Amino acid sequence: MTLEEVIARLEEAAGRLRAGALAPEEAAALVEECALAAAEGSAELERLARVAASDDAPTAPAPGRLV
């Protein structure tokens, strides 16, 4: 799941919770779904950070910079 999909899921869930139309059991289940989505989002952020860190490894000095 992409980070954008996680965000969309959480925003949709927040709207449903704010509406106040859910039964307590439904709200509790939705909160659990949010926790799972947040965990997926966290994993995706960690993956993106690892990719960015590996891309940041300098292979040559930047133009105009002294070593």
C-alpha cells in the first residue's frame, strides 16, 4: 500500500468517526483498521527513508564543492 493510499484510508475513517453515526462496535473496528493502516504507513515511510538514504550516498562531490 502506498503512503497516499494510507493517508486516504485514514482521512476517510476520520470523517466517518467525526460523523458520529457509527455504533460503538463499528467505531472500535474502524479504530483498529486505522491502527493497521498507520502501521502500514510507518513501514512504507521506513522503506522510503532507506531508499533515500541509499540514494544519498555520495559518489562524487557536488559541482562547485571542494572535497
